[in-house]
Amino acid sequence: MHQTVKSFLNTLNFSVGCCRYYFNHNYDRIVRFCNQIKPREFQFTKCLENSWKNTDSPGHIMPQRFFSCKQDLLKSEQENWKVTSARYIDMAKRIKKKLEVMYNKYTFSMGNPMIRFGDCVYFEENGCIFRSKADDDEGSVEFLLSIEDLGFHDAIIQRIRISPDQGYMATSINNSNTEESVCIVMKLEKLPEVECIIPNVFSFEWATTDVLFYTSQKNLVCHKVFLATFANRKHSELVYTEQDPRFFVDINCTKDRRFLTINSNSKTSSEVWLVDCSHPFNSPILVQQRTKGVIYHVEHRCDELYILTTYGEPAEYKLMKTPVGSYGMENWQLVYTLKEKTKLIDLEMFRDHCVMFLKHYGHLYLNVISLVSHSVQSIKLPAWACAFESEPHPDYNASTCYFQLTSPVQPPKRFAYLLVENHLTEEEAPITITCRTVRLEAKSKDEILVPITVFYNTNSKELHRKPLLVHVYGAYGIDLNMSFKTEKLMLIEDDWILAYCHVRGGGELGLSWHKDGCMHNKRNGLHDLKACIMLLHELGFSQPKYTALTGTSAGGILAGALCNANPDLIRAMVLQAPFLDVLNTMLDTDLPLTIEEQEEWGNPLTDEKYMDYIKSYCPYQNIKPQAYPSVLITAYENDQRIPLIGLLKYVHKLRKAVRHYDRSMNKKGNLKPNIILNVQTGGSHCAPLWEDSLNEVASHLAFLYKEFGCERD
């Protein structure tokens, strides 16, 4: 995948509800976050002098009463988890053992992630980076870096960038306790050695042989861009500062390496500045001043800028172009417009072609635009495919576009599209699985049709008696994650039904789908979810007493709202780092993302209508005495995006409502729901290390199996 476009398409996703990734999904083993980074004391002795000084104002001191309340609740929940988790240990061990076998089986076929740069291939394995010649049949490999040897124990490699002459390498590492990364710059001549280490870095790109641009991130905020030099005089200097707290800044490089782009993006608008790589010390040039409602991203080819933008009608993405030097949008010329209800998933720029990866009503397409003739080839991809996984950093002059197709239950399969011949080929034989994929549409409260993707074992009988796991997200214009997960395939083997509800607020049907499910339209997503579950039951896919609902991060809002409004539709709910206390979060501007989030949820501080509207669906605000399903929540102690106090208060209030309802009904022997909170020590909002992730998945599934009375051998 082309990193610049991937970054652009994910710009609106950097929020309370989602961790933004700037690397390809193929990097599963690279990007899993670690438990702990323990750098040696020499780490900062060679840091750039201007890049790591703390210029932040003194931190906000929490009132003692707030701190005491949080600590008391946390201690109580940790003790409760020790007791409660004992009932799931044996089941979790059996599930974990099965998942390990399946993971080793299917990840082996995927191979190690690699990046080709010039005549060399750079790849990561077990915390080390190696280099080899691309066409070396003898397979000789050169060792470049080990993060263990540098003193970063259990860390993971997140991003790699190579300077144009391959004289320097910059790589970032991260852990699960923070979202800030450390950038290691290495000199590759003769014996590779560390040149410097820069803390708190988000994105970085090489402009020339020894000039690196990077952004500095602190407390989830990324507003500053620095330039660093390494050859003769090592120094860094500030080149750009974003003043608007709603915006997030990142850096990318055009595919032909002519320009670096400084991209400042909010949820609803963007602004791009160009840095000429041949003159990196010149001041950046503004392409188009930010305009409300217009987001855009810039590529370059043959002295023309190619612009992916929402400018103009209809309100979907378009590909436009303009000559270098004629930057204003009054000069932009239309090249191609997406059809309505079409989601742009990814885009690759080659020398003479632009390849768009699209989703239209659940089906995946490849649209290949000739940048010479402007002709378009549209290829419908196999019906089983639900997600793309593009290969990282393809050669700009390549004549073939490689990518992988996958689904939650289908391991990635490699494909190749020959750009000149207009021909799609399958590079690998498919892995046969006994699973059927069905696409449905549920009619929501306002008659809108909502897509559902269903997976079930083709050998299953009496589907109405099978357990059903419903997935939901519905925020930030982000699609539900439909990539392969070993636990999903295991569930299919165990006769579970999986349903993915593509409700409004997500991005499955384009920009308008997101718009119709955010701000004052947020309740549309709740109506959509209810309609989806009811249709599944009507069609014979399970029934309420065998139905579970799962959501992650912002997906917790709709899941928690349904749990309050229609608890009779589900038996159990599993949430991971869920956003449940929307109103109190949006009222607290001391939190790092509250101001940025106002363009997704509204501003209750200045508008009473948004205050009342958020209160009407906020999961925490609408807890009441009634018959609730069982709930398991996994939270992380160091999560900067989801305040832990909100989850502690949610669980406390939910248990209180359950007890009140139980007393009011005065029924002996009635089934009481399990309300469980598992707070992981440390950990951030992003994905944990594989071992920790495996333990979490095993505990989630053990909880569901126990709730439904399922046993696993």
C-alpha cells in the first residue's frame, strides 16, 4: 500500500474511538505493540538537541477526591477479576492452545513482511532488521539492527524509512504502554551504527541523503514538524507548527520522491504544504488553504499534482490534477469521480496508472485509471473477499500491482494485476474452508437498507440454535475490520455464526454513510444495529438467548446503547477498550482529544441541543434497572483515549442497576448477568503484543462459551 494515501484515508480516524495506523496490515507481527521498552541510559546522549526538550506547560493535577475514587474502584475491580477469572481459566487455556496452532499454521503461509528499496530488500524478523540484494539468488543477508541489542527489550519495529542513497535508515519502535514512538537513525555505510535516537516521533520521511523531516507527538497531539541533518553538522530545526487543536499533522513522501507533503488534517478539512526534496531548506509551499468540508491529499507525476479530494459535487472522493505552480483549487481539473455509495479503501500511484481499491455494497473492486489516456478498467474481485491487504512500498515504475484479499475467516491470498495487459492473476492456491458467506440488507427505522455480512459453517444444521456473534463499530467513517483472524475461523469450526453489521457512522458506503451516522445523526447507527439483529433472528440465524454482541473502542457506544435500549435482543456482550461515557468525555476539554472529537460527536459545551442529544444515547447516562445481558469489558490502565475512570464508573453503575432490578422483581433463582471488568496493567489503546492479545482473545471466548453453555475439547 502507498503509505501517503493510506495515511490520508485514515486521517479522520485519529480520535477517541480508533488508533490510527500508518503501516500496512501485512505487518501484523511488526506492528503488534510490546509490553515494555527499557532503553539503556545512553539512549538520549546522541539525541538531536532541539527535538526532545519538554516545552509543555505543567501537567494538570487531579483533585485528591477524584484520584482516591478512581484508585478505590480500580482496586476493587482488580480483586473482583482475580476471583471471577478463575471460572474461565481451564476453558481459556484450551482455546489459547487451539489458537496458537491455527496462528502458526496460517501465518507461516503469509511470509515475513519486506520492503523493496532500489536494488535491496529490507525486512524485519524477531525484532531485527536485515538487508539483502533483491535479485541475489544465493540469499546472502546483511544484519542491520537489533532492538534488543540497543536495550529496547520486548519492543516492536513499527516503521522503516531508507534515505535515497541508502546511506541512512530511520526506524521507529513502540510499546503497549504509550502511543509515542522512538525513532532510531542509523548510518548504513560499512559497519551499521546508531547515529541518534529521537523520542516522541509519529511520522518521518527522508528528503535527501541526510535530511530527515519528522513530526513530534505528545499526549496524542501532533502539531510540529522538524528538519534534521546528519552528515556534516548535526542539528534540528522547527519548520512548521499547527495552531488549531482540531488538526493533526503528519509527513509523507510522493511516490516519485519529488516532494514531501506536510499534511494537516481535521475531521472535516485539510491543508497540504509541499517541500521540494531537491531544496529541503526552502520554506514549504501551501497547495490550498483549508476550506471547511474539503479534505484533500496530494501526489505528484510528470510536473503535475494529482489530488484526491472531496471538493465539488457529488460529495464523494474524486481524483483531480493541476500543473505544479498552479496550486489553488480553482485550477483543479477532474480526472475521475467515484460512484455514490462507494468506499475508497486505498489508492496506489504508479508512473502511468492509478489503482483504486473500492468497496460498493459489500463487493470489492479494482479500478485502474490510465493517467495517459484516462481510460478506466473496473474489475470485480471474488465474492468471498471482504478486505484488501496491499503490499508495502511498491516500485513507482513497476508494471504489476500486487495485493492480498482476505476475509475474517479466509487467510490472505495474493493477487497480481498486470497494469499494461489489464489482467488479474491469482498468485496462490486458495485455502479451502467449510464456510459460506451471505450478504443481507436490513431495513432501518427510516427505511434505509443497512448491509450485513454473515459467515457460517456450511455443515451446520438448525442455524436458529447456533450461537451468533454480532460485530459493530459505526464511527469516524471507518469500516468494520474484515481482515483474517484465527479466532474467527475457530468459531466457524465450532458452529458459530458471525455477523458484521455495517451501520451508519462507519464508511462502508462512502462519505455520506459516515455523515448520516455522526453528530446529530448518531442514533441512526443504533436503529441500524437493532434492525440488523432483528433481521438475523427473523431469517433463522440464531435467537436472542444465543446472541452475543462485540465492539471495540467507539464500537462500544452503539453496543452499550443497544444494551440499554433493547437488552432482550442479546444474551452477552464483549467490549474491548470501549468508549461508553461520551457525555462526560466531551465536557472535559482537558482530555487530549475532546476538541478534535467535536466534529464527530458535537460540542455539548456550547450547544444545549448536542448536550441533550448525546445524553439521549450515551451508554453511561442511560443505564437503568432492567434485565441486562452479561458483559465482559477489557480495559487498559494507561489508555490515553478512553479514560479509565469512565469505565470504572460505568461498571459500578451497571451492577447497581442490576441489583436494583433484581430486588424489585423479588424473584428467587432468576439468572443474574455477569458484569465483569478486566483492567490490564499498563497497556495503551492500541493493539497489545501477540502473547497478550492471545490471552485477551482466549478470555473473551471463554466467557462467551461459558455464557452459552458451549464446551470446547
